[in-house]
Amino acid sequence: MGTDKEKLMKGVQTLAISLIFILLGPGLIYQAFSNQDHPFYIPVLIVGIICFIAAIYFGFKGISRIMKSIFGE
């Protein structure tokens, strides 16, 4: 029983996507709170929160894929 390399690479790619959202989310929320009087305050805040949720989702999904590639189904 060995490691499934294709599933491992998909898991690493999913974690890379999660990393992008991890870096993007706090930046957007910081910008939203810095400009509370701007008309785009609410949309930027919502996009930042969505980035946080996407980071958590892709993080769990990536770790799950890596674990499945190492230990099997």
C-alpha cells in the first residue's frame, strides 16, 4: 500500500488555493474597516468574510485529500 501521488498533488493544490484565501481575507477585511465611510464598505466586508469561509473550506478539503492519499479510503 503506497501513497496515491495524484490525490496527494490535488490535496497540495487545494491547500495552495486555501493559502491564497487565507492571505486575501484579512487584507480585505482590514481595508473594509479602514474605510467605513466609503460606499463599498459592506460589499468589501462581505467578500472578505466569504474569503475566510473559502479558506476554511479549502483547508479542510485539502487536508482530507492528503490524508486519503496517504492512508487510503
